[in-house]
Amino acid sequence: MASKLRVYVGQVVGTKMRKTAKVSVQKLVLDNYLLQYFPKSKTEFAHDPNEDAKEGDIVLIQELPLKRSKFVNFKVDRVIHRLGNVVDPFSGRKCDLHSYWKEDELLVEESKQDVFNESAV
């Protein structure tokens, strides 16, 4: 009888080890006394053979059938969402957390000038 392998979605918190990503996984745990769910996070080490994952990325990790080492029990299946290159839905400009990218501001200004130049002709 085959055992079911666990699959989690988590955020990469470290990539300093070679071909290994440190992934923080959030779970909801039920408190039997209060009958309320509380968040609990656990850190898992995942094998990343191509070193695709960067810090801050959201990844899908899958349990390995055999442990790769003492701490590495999972492998990075795929990167779901990369950190950065986020487009603000209101302005349409790329941003990082609290600030807009300066390169993108220049591109937006150039495109506006092109639009004005085309309308003038």
C-alpha cells in the first residue's frame, strides 16, 4: 500500500545553502478548548536542484519518499509566484512593497510622450 506524500505551499525565507531552500509553511491548528483555529508556522528544508527559488517566492513543496539528508525531507515542485515584478492594479506600474520602480517610471513617461507625438501628427 502506497503512502500519501504531503504537499505544502510556503514562502522561501532562505537560500544560502547550495541547492536547498528554507521554506516557511503556515498551518491552521484547532484549539480544542476554544474551538478556534490559530496559525502555526513550521520551517521545512526543500531540495531545489536548479536553484530556481529566491527569497520571498511562494513555492509548492512535495515530500520526498526517502529523506535526502538529516533535515531535507521535501523538494521544490515549482515556483508559484515570484517576489517582485508586481504590477500595481491602479497605476499599472511595477512596484516593490511600498515604492515604484524608477526604470518603469521612465518607460511610462516615454510612452506618454510617444502618444502625444502621434496625436500631434
